[in-house]
Amino acid sequence: MQLLWLIRHGETAWSRSGQHTGRTDISLTPRGVMQAEMLGRRIATKPFASVFTSPLARARETCRLAGHLATAQPDEDLLEWDYGAFEGRTTPEIQKEFPGWNIWTGSVPGGETPEQVGARVDRFIARASGADGDVAAFAHGHLLRILAARWLKLPAVGGRYLALDTASLSKLGYERGLPVVRSWNESYDLVEAP
């Protein structure tokens, strides 16, 4: 693999409101559709050796609107973090019950730990590394942040330092044999919020 392209899905109602959206299968908002179409104009003709997508609708729809669903392979390891009991809740709501809580250092009852998500992305990286050319991964914010941290050989919680907007594009690669970030959080959101 030469470059690993990380593509976060377009806006959803919950990404807009700040609700933790793990396994809830919600669609893109009209704004998210426009974001994905704009992203598609950037990458629709890019020849990828392999394309992978989370099986969830918001990632698959972004992949389709970007012109790559026909060749995309659904990959369970690209599912978003399982937020368990905190699914659909915002951080401020959770902090009323658990002061000082954050997703990176707090527990997630009934959900995954950062290390469990890290193990999933490690499996994905190992599979993608065998590709003969660039690879695209259409997925989710926290998952992609952890993927980037693990690419850099950092602990999964290192993803907390890598903010990632909806409908953004990031590239991971190598420099002199070492894993590096080539670009991060390139936004394709020129759409005014309604």
C-alpha cells in the first residue's frame, strides 16, 4: 500500500447535535449528502487498489456519492466505536451523571474500550497493507482517529489529539519507511448550514 485514504462520512443529525453515534444506523442529512457529493468531485476518478467501507448507511452512502461503492468491500472492523449505554447521548448529558467524563478516558458501560477499537483497526491496517496501490477507507470519526493513532504506533487513546470533521479526507503514508500523516482533516464542506 502506498497511501491509506481515510474518508469520514458526511453530516448526520446526530453528528450535527454532538450525539454519540456508534452502531445506530442513521442516514446523512441533506447537508451531509451535499458534503459527500463535493468530496466525490475530489476523489471520484481516483483509482484505488482497494476500497473499504463501514457497513453502516452513513459511510456507505458517502462512499456511493463519492463514486466508489461499486468496488467497495464492507468491513465490520470499520464500524464506529460501540458506545454502549452512551449511544445517542452527548458528552454534556453524560457529564451530568459522570462529572469530567470523556470518551477517551472514561468507561463506556456495555460498549467498547479504546483498546478494543484499536484491535479492530489493527486488523484492518494489516489487511489493507497488502494492497498494491492506494487504499480508501470510508468510516467514522472516532474510529478513523484511532486508526490514525495506531498507524503511527501510538496507543488508541492518542486519537483524542486528531480532530476530524464530517466529509473530511486524510492520508496516511510513509516517509523513509516510517508511518506518517501525509495530510489531515481536509474539509469538503463548503455548504452553509441551513
